[in-house]
Amino acid sequence: MSDFSYCGMDCKACPVFQANQNNDYAHKQWLAAEYSFEEISFSPDQLICNGCKSQSAHSHICSQCLIRSCALNKVNKTCAECAEYPCALIRRFVAVETDARNVLDYLHESLMV
């Protein structure tokens, strides 16, 4: 399996991760415009990502992630390992029938066997 974030997202499929890994500033500019809206705006320099398990810099978006903050001290790989899975954070932020939730459900069921 690929490298999954705590929430089950495939890091390699994340556009912010891809733009950062490829040093693609033009892509970061486009993403900053795409992810910004009236209440909050992002600059390309705020879209830094080496994966949520990385000790290096994180994007402005991910540095405030409640799932990441919770998982840092509870699990090694994904939230599927947590005894409280699916917790209120997962139910709130990782919708059922999404790729990320399907990954977590699959991994959680695998651990139960």
C-alpha cells in the first residue's frame, strides 16, 4: 500500500504534496488560488507538505489539522490503529464512502482479524 496520512488519504495523490515534492511553484500558485476564499486565503509559500508524519515543515492547512494533532501521540501509521476508531474526528472529517475512509475501514478490519 502507499503512504497514507493518519486520516487515510494517499499522500502521493494530494496536490499540495505533489507540488511540494516537485518544487512546482506555479502549481502552488494555482493551488493557493483554488483553496483560498473570502474568509481565508493562502499564499504559495504556505502550501508546504512532506506528509503529515514528517517532522519537517507542514502546510498552513495541515499544521492545524485536528486529526493529525490527535494521531501524533496515539498511532504509528493511521487512525485505523486507534482503539477509538472511528472517533468523532474521523466521523466529522472523513466522509463515509470516500477513498480515505475506505482505506481506514479496510486497515481497521485487517487489524481486528
